Amino acid sequence: MNDKKLIITGVIIFIFILIFPFLYNLGGTTEFIDPVLSEKAKAAKFCVVPKEDMKVEHMQILDVWRDTVVRKGERVYVNSDGKKFTMSLSTGENSCLGCHNNKAEFCDRCHDYASVRPYCWDCHTDPKEIK
Amino acid sequence: MNVNYMLSFIIVLALCLLSYLGGEAPGLRYLFGIAIPYLAIVIFIFGFISRVMGWARSAVPFRIPTTCGQQKSLPWIKPNRIDNPFSKSAVILRMILEIVCFRSLFRNTRMAFKNTKTGMRIAYDWEIFLWVAALAFHYTFLVVLLRHLRFFFDPVPFCIQILEFFDGFLKIEFLSNVIQVGLPGIYISGVILLAAVTFLFLRRIFSPKVRYISLPADFFPLFLIMGIAITGIMMRYFTKVDIVGIKEFTMGLVSFSPALPEGVGGLFYVHIFLVSVLLAYFPSSKLMHLGGIFLSPTRNMTADTRATRHVNPWNHPVKVHTYEQYEDEFREKMIEAGLPVEKKE
Amino acid sequence: MADDLPKADDLLNKIDHNNSPPTSWMDTPVNIRKGMYCYASSPKSVKYLGLPNARPWNPLDDDWKLPDNWKEIVFEGLKERLDKFRSFKVFMDICVRCGACADKCHFFIGTGDPKNMPVLRAELLRSVYRNDFTKAGNLLGKIAGARPMTLDVLKEWWYYFFQCTECRRCSVFCPYGIDTAEITIMAREILNLLGLNIDWIATPVANCYRTGNHLGIQPHAFKDMLDFFVEDIEEITGVNCEPQYNKKGADILFITPSGDVFADPGTYTAMGYLLLFQYLKEKYGFDVTWSTYGSEGGNFGFFTSHETMKRLNSKMYAEAKRLGVKWILGGECGHMWRVINQYMDTMNGPADFLEEPVSPITGTRFENAKSTKMVHIAEFTADLIKHNKLELDPVRNDNVIATFHDSCNPARGMGMLDEPRFVLQNVCNNFHEMPPGTIREQTFCCGSGSGLNAGENMELRMAGGLPRANAVKYVHEKYGVNMLTCVCAIDRAVFPPLMEYWVPEVDVSGLHELVGNALIMQGEKKRTTDLRFEPLPGMEDEIDE
């Protein structure tokens, strides 16, 4: 019957779409290159909270920091060990970017890989980019 | 307590538990993370093909569209081109509207007996909730599915980024030190999907008619999808997972060089296992309406049978009562009544 | 009407749509109840047609006298039909039980019996399909919605598939277009393999096979009956109609359901045809013949099996070919037009011995019928009226306040909605539509279609006809509607008792009865009555004289 061809075409298209991710990656994928810790960060050894928590929680921490700074005017963060940090993303040597001074190799690497577009940079800038 | 949904609920719960343990036990991670997902995809593809080709093998002996509007007849009568399609292009339009907009479901009415002064009146009101929920469910499911493509492409295609942008358009954030919702940014599709699935579930529970017709097979996929949505939402907004690690894992899967992610907990294994179960279950279930709707003869055929002959591939000859046999039996009476006959004796 | 039929109010009050049995439908055995089923097929009729297992049997008996291997027959029957009909296979597989169809069925609305929800009706069969033809059903059984074939299941099939009129209303609302009519057709085919037909179908089919019409009217009697109408017409109009029978070389063959020559009020419609043809003959030399061999438009074979449908339908083309006509004109009938519109050409065509239908009066080419070569009389008459070829005096129908009932098959298997309305509004000044949701493609069945118009299942018929009657009641109360006009012979046969039961003040007519009333014949005398010998408005006194 003539509609069999049509049905087969439809099924082929459907399966093609379905397995497209496999086909696309047949040539092998580019391996993810881990973000690079700057010399300064390496030397510090410890961020504001442990690395594993930082990996998944940093967006919350930054958001709470923003609210605390903007609404309450407080600029000091105390972590569970009692250590104090300045709450700032990009201003000065004691800010996040002051330590992680390689945004492209540090922040962007993961964000780009996972297709995440934080709106930090709607307001903030990477101090390196200004000059 | 309804045995049908309890049964499905218990099965899905057991599946969750099983895969959670599987994800937590290092020895089983390979099975739940790699072997089962691959197997599920293979079952889905071959199952889907065999089901559709099974339908394709069956003949379409008659052209039986359900005509839902005025036919094309006299030139001065306006035909309903979509609901009574006379041409192939009209059928395509009808099918697109059916598949993309759920046109038939859009017509849905609710019947109610109403007491009036002059007695009982049966009223039929437009009932749109099922259509809204169905549409919301299917489209958000699609968006969620497409959004997940970010795990399978590197770099992530621009169109997926656009989709993520619009899906994440509502920047709802509620962040206190106690409860934190909204980061990473809320994808509205996931929320609507869960709401729609819940509505469809509650409808099956609370509408007496729908409850009576529901089988375990109707609750099972709802619970599965609910489980998938809940674990996904949990991972994204609450328990948090190492997203980069997961993408490395999924990229490994699609490039046939799978490697288990490190430091990813049981919840992720529940998520991926439920998806695998859904995929493997799909071809042997009612979910095949995805393919079947394209082949429904009451919708995908032209309503022009009187103008263009449809050919039945198995048009068997049948025994008929011929005019000669008829005249032989009634000839005398026909002659007597003055009716013309072929053979006069 | 049957004595034990409950009173209308009682029937209405006992309907409860939300009161399902406490047990699941699979565990609720069928209760074959008097008034809800039709008598079993007579062995004589089954035998005459050469269909299987002709024997006397009674649905109320435990023993249905089935062949020993009946389960095998059912299995093979299902298997064969799954291969032959994609519709059947797809509809078995893809229902999601969303319930959109549930309250669309007139039998569910009228009975509240959950197994009359189209989805459950189909599940009765689907459950067995899953058990026998799917792995999941075979392995998981009840959990997967599967159950083995048993005698109880068979009885349930018989009971409920003869409580479906194949009206297709559910199919309009189904998001996948699942058509319960199609499922009922298959179920009935399989039931027929075991000799489980109802007599109201089997005997008309046997009659039709032998005499050319369901009622078993033999050729001479058929002519007698029409002659009787000719006399009545002469008395009413003074015009002598001269119908032609079995005339070779006529331009057009006319076939209409035999119900219209047999019983009121269909007979008045037949008189309408006679008047119209006489009018056209005198004025335009219209040459049309009736046939006694092809004296049935309807096709109860359609309610038996595809094969039986084909066997009965074959007479139309055979007779057209024998008589050498140009094309075929079909009368007002419901399922007849589903068969002609969607099956006839495929089954018994191609009709290459006929010509593409052209109205000899207006020259209109009926391009929508160019292959099947059969035109509906409402299409034909609408075209005549549009071209001003008929002299009409609609005032003669002023005693009529009409509403129009779309018959299921012309509506949902054809889409003939506006043609009859156009004709009706040209011959009748008072016309009111029933509420939307009850007309056109959403029209409600009469409740007695697909061979269920017997006398013994009157309760079923009254319940199934409730939604239609209730919509009529609405326009009756709102606009004073007193005439339910339709283009279906079964409608004309079953609406009078239905109206008497639910809306006693409303009468029933065919479309061409009203055409016959309004048509100004050449040389007619002043009409004082309509075709029913009932006085015309303002003419009451003159009759007394």
C-alpha cells in the first residue's frame, strides 16, 4: 500500500530525531576541561565554605550576600569556622573575583558547559575587562 | 481506597526505592546508570518501530473519516474544509490541528441534568479543563525534554539556549537563610508539568466516571512522570547536584564512552531510572497514542469517497442474490402486476 | 408500546451517572434485562443467508448453543480483523481512557450504566484483545487490563454491542478519533460468527437478500403500495402521478428505504417523492424509475458484517447496470448514506457503467459524487430550489413549526448538514434549531439506530432517545415546535413512539413530505389538506362541506 512508505518515512524521521544526540556526538566529544584555580586561590586553599558545597550552593550564597549588602548594609560574612570574609563579588582584592581572578577559566567554563547564564554580569563586571 | 492507583503507586514507589539504593550502592551504579538507560533506549526504539509497523501492516479497507462539518457538495454551500476535508492538504491541516492543538478534545462538553420549571433539562456546556490540562501537560513535557538536550550537546545549541531563556523568564526567587527557592532560576515548564500531571491524576481519583474507567495502566505512567518531575525539581532546586559532573556523564552516554559521575547521589539514579522505565514501558502501553494518532483512519483520510474511489486491498468477492434469481422466484407475480420482466414464459 | 415500559418520569429519575457499581467493571457480571435487549435471530433467517450456527436460542438461557470451538472462532475472528482493519488495531491500542467520550453517548446519558460509556464499551473487547494479542496483557492479566474470554464476557459483548447504535458521536470528541461504531461493527461481526445476531437485524437482512427490501415486500406488493399512495395523492391534489418501475433505459434510478413505502409517517415522505418526480416529469421530462429488485436503500447488512453489507448493497449497482440508467438518486435514509458515501464504491464499484451525475434540469454536475455516481435527494432538491426550478407555496406548511434532526450517519459519515436545512427553510416558514451541542456533527441519535428499532427493547430505545427528545422538548417549549423533521427512515419509524413518550405534542416528518405539501403541481386542485389528510391552516371549514 502506498501509505506504508509514508509511515516508514515518518518513523525514520522520528527515530532520527530521537537518536540525533548520539549521531551528533559520533565523532567523539570534546572533553570537559576542569576550571582552573588561580594561583591566589590555590594558595588560599579554602574558599568561604568547603569546595563540594561551593560547587552546588555558590549561587545561593552570592544571592544572600547581595541582599545582605544591599538591604542591610552589612559587608562581613562569617562562615561556620568563624572566619570572616568581605561580601563582594568583584570589588577589590578581597572579593570573589579578587581571588578567582580568572573569570573565563573559572566561572565561565562550567557555566558555558552546562548552559547556565547567571545574571551576575547584568550589573557586575569582571575588573579585568575594564582597564 | 482504589486498588488500581494504589497498585501503580506502590510499584512506582518500589522502583524509586530500588534505584535509590542502586545509586547509593557503588556496585550497582553501573547497572542503574549505564546498562539500564541503554537498554531502555533500545527497547523504546525497537518497540516503537514494531508497534507502528504492526499498524502499518494492517489494511485500510474503507475510507471512514468522521465528518465533523458540512460536506463539499453544491458550489453555493460553504463546506467545512478542515472538519470535512475534501483534499489531501485539508487532511494535513486537520491532522496538524489535531496533533498540535488537540482540536477534538477542545470540543469537549459536560453533560448535566438540570431541573427547570418545565422538568428535567439536559444541558451540554463547554468543558475546557481537560483540554487545558492535556495541552499544558504535553507541551511542558516537550519543553522539559528539549531543555534536557543541554546535557547531550557541547556546545549547547543556540535554540536550546533560547528555549531556556524563555522557560526561565519568570525570575521567581525567594531566598532566606532557611528556605531558598529560585536559584538556579525557576523553569516554569517543570512546575506546570507537575501541576498538570497532578490535575490529571486527581481527575482520575475524584471524577466518579473517570475513576471507574481507569486501569492501573492509567495511573502508572502518571506516577512515573510525577516521580520524574519531582526528582528533577528536587535535584535542581533543593538537594542540588553537581551539574557539570552529570553533563560529563550524559555526554559519555551519547558518545558511547560512558563513565559514572562521581559524587552524584541516589536521587539522580532515581531520576534516570524512572526515565528508563518510562522509555521501556512506552511501546507496550497506551502511551503509543503518540504514534497512533497519526494513523487514526477517522482523522487522517479525505472525506471525498463519493468523488474518488478508495481501493480495498482485500475486496473479497461475496455471494449475491442476482436479479435473475429474483425474477425466477417472482416472475409470475411480476407479470401479473404488470411489472416488466427479462424473460417472459 | 410495551406494557412493562416504565413511566417517563420514573425512567428519568432513576438515571444516575455517578453511581458506578462497587465492584470494578471486570468483576461486575452482565445482567441481561428485559426491555433492554432484542430477541435472538431466527434460525430461518440466519440459514437463508448461509451465516454460521443457525439454531433457535434465547439470550436469557444459560446455554447459548455455541459451537464447541467458539473461543477459537472468536480468537481467529479477532486476529483476522486486526489484520484487515487498521482502524480496529489502532483503536485497540491507543485509547488513554481520558473519559472525554463518556458523557457523549446517548445510551450512557439515558441509562447511567457505566458500560455504556463508549470507552468501557470498547474496553469490553479491548480487555480480551490485550489478553490474547499483547505480551503485557498475557503476562500481567488484570493488572494490565486484560481478561480471558469466557462465556460471561461473550454475553456481555452481546448485550452491550447491541446497545450501541454506531452513531459515531463519541468519535467526534475523541482526541484520537477512536470510533466506537468501528469497534461495535467488529464485535458484531465476531458475534455473527457464532450465530449471535438479533432477529431485528437478521430477518430484515434475509428479507432484503431475497425480495430486495428489509420488509420482505414482494414486487407486486411493492407496486401495490405505491399505487395506493398514487390514489391518495390524487384525492388530495387531483394530480395523477405515474411512477415507473424497473424501466430499462430510464435516466435515473431512484432507491429509497423500504420503510417509506410501508409505515407512517415515512409513507408521506414517499408521497413527497412521487409528487416531486411527477412535477419534474411534466415540467422538464424527468425520467426516473423505481426498482422492485433494488427496493431498499437501507442496509441492515451493515449491522451484521462488512460482507453482508456488501452482499445487500451489490443490488444497487447491479440494478443500475441492468436498467442502463445514467446515475442513481437516493432517498432520505441515515445509515444507507453512510454505506453509499463511505463504502459502496469501494465494495461494489467502480461504477464505470454509469455517468457522472448531472441534474437534467439545472445542468448542475454533482462533482462530489462523480465516482460513486449516487446523489442524495436533499442535494438534488436543494439544487432545484436554488435554481428556482420548483414552484413552492410554503404557506401550506404554516401549521408546521419545524426543527431539524440531523441523523447520525448523514451528519458524521457524510457531512450533509446544510442541504436539508436549505430545502426545509424553503418549503416551511417556521423553523427553529435545537440547541448547539445537539445538532449538526454533535447531533444525538434517535436511540434506535443500527438495527435496534425493535419492539421488545422499548426501554432501551426510550432511554437512548432521551437526549434527542430532551432537545426537542426544549424547542417545543421555547418556540412551540410541533414537527421533528428528519432525513432518515429509521428516525421516521422510531421517533413517533419516542416523542409520544417524552414530548407527546411533537410529530415527525420527512423532509420531502414537506416538499410535497408545498410543491405547486401543474393542474392541481385547491389543496385543503396536507398529505396526511389533515386540514391546512384556514381550510378547516372547507373540508366539512
